[in-house]
Amino acid sequence: MPAALTDLPPLLRELLDSGQFRDASGALQSIYANISTEEVLALYGLVRQLRPRATAEIGFALGVSGLAILGALEANGGDSRHYVCDPFQTTLVAGQGLAHVRRAGLDHRLQFFEKFPEEVFPTLPPLQFAFIDASHLFDLTLLDFILVDKRLETGGVVGFHDLWMPSLKKVVRYILANRAYRIHPASHAAGTPKAPSAYERLAASVKKILAALPHSNRLFAPEILQPWPGFRLGNMVFLEKLAPDTRDWRHHVAF
């Protein structure tokens, strides 16, 4: 069953309703520059569905996505924990994310590290869910994914935000082409993709023609043979881990 606004923690509803927060300088900013209501509901609903024992998050900022995850863990009950890495919580947002969690009364489920993820993830327990919304650079996001994957159990899910960025699209392409992951159905509740433009419709038509050519995968880049609109994703995706990593050391699929 899809999550409703009334399911969310009261403070999270308050933040989403106001649509604003004060940054470290005291200036008002839009909350939607971080994560939308639709995305929050998809995140909350998925964690409720998965009922994970341990979750993790890389990047915390105002704690909006964190409140969604923590609120879902609280609603699920049990002794589940949420592990968060954000080395810039103090310097960039003056600790507002942690303050929001305390105000919401959910800090008993949070273990926070003001450190880089590579310092923390080797010490974490097995995970069933993780959310990555941090540097957004291709190489550092890929590093975040690798750290998560080493702790993520088979059947677990990892989420990525800000797919409007080419770097994030490339990370998702890499994972789907080279790792045993699939797009989780909950991704389609996280936002409707924009209707394809005339250019994108033309690209899809050209793709069909090129894909029919012999050895097309050797002649054309993956972006040509599988344009991004074909993934039918919004600004957030959840990827489900299907199996442990057993690739041969020579394995590589263009992405």
C-alpha cells in the first residue's frame, strides 16, 4: 500500500508543508532543493515494505530523507538501527539534520558518524537498505556504492537521488550493466519521468534501427543504443541486489 502524508513523522510533515528551512547563514531556502514530498513518500513506503534490521545513509544535510527512513523504522517496530555518514553536517548545515532527528524523537534509532563513509562502512553490520545522496561526483558516488554493496545483503536495496545529473545516470548505468542488480518497482513511485521530447522520441526510433545492425554493441555507445528516457525513471531510483558479486576479473560491460 502506498504511503500517505499522514503516515510520516509529524516534524517531517511540518518541514514538507512549510517547504522552507533556514541554512547555516540564517537565510530561508526551499526544502524541495533537497528531496520532494513524492520522493519522501516512496522512501518511507519502501522501508516499511522491506522491514530492514539495519539501514545506512551517505549524506544527511537537513535530515529530510533520514527522517523518512527513521520514521519507517519506528513504525516497523523492533530494534532496527539507521547508520549515517556525513562529514559536513556541522560545517555545511550547522547540525540541522541532527537537530531535526532529536526534535522528532527518533534519535534512539540513529547512529551518526561525522566521517567519510570509507572510514565507517567496514565496521557496519549487514544492511538491508541504504540511501546514497552525497557528493554526486561520478567516482565518489561509485565508491559510495561499492562500500554499500560490500555490506548489503542479497535482496537488499540501495537508493540514489538526483538522477537529473549525468554523473548519477552514469553510476546507475554501470551498476545495471555490470553488477547483479535490477530496478526495484518502488522506483516508479518516486516520481514520474518527464514526457519524452521530440529529440528523445527521434533518438528512440534511431536506436531501434541501429540495434538491428550486426555487432551494434561494438559499434555504438550504450547511450545511443539505450537512451536514458528508456529507463523510465524520475529523480530517484532504488536498485535491488540479486546476487553476490562473482564476476571474473576480466569482466567488463560498456555502460
